[in-house]
Amino acid sequence: MGRHESIPLRESGEALAPDARVIDVKYTEVRDPRHTIWGRIKAALQAVLWAAAIGFMIPPAWVLIQTIGATFRPF
């Protein structure tokens, strides 16, 4: 999801024009889930999972490369 361009808002001491649009919004802060302890634990477990998956895929890939190399090697 792309990041939307933000529009800085500021208060004005002047009176509003009669035809001015007024934006009335209730703001809530959203906490990034990675900043919680559970979020950090999940991120660490995902890192270990991906490292293990990559580690388990290296030997079969190496064997495949050797097999392909042996196939094209001259007799």
C-alpha cells in the first residue's frame, strides 16, 4: 500500500470565510506492532524461520548446480 501525501494543517487566528470548508476529525494514534514485546518476538521468530529456510535450500541447490555442471562437462 502506497504512502499518501500528507497535508500539514495549522490553526489560523483569522475568522473563517462564510463558504469555507471545515474539517472536523477525531484523531487516534496507531501504534506500530513491532514496538511491542510480542511484535519483537514475532519478528525474531520470522527472521529465524527465513534463515533456516534459506539454510535448508542451499545444499539441494548446490547439488543441482553440480548435476547441471556434470551434464555439460565434456567426456
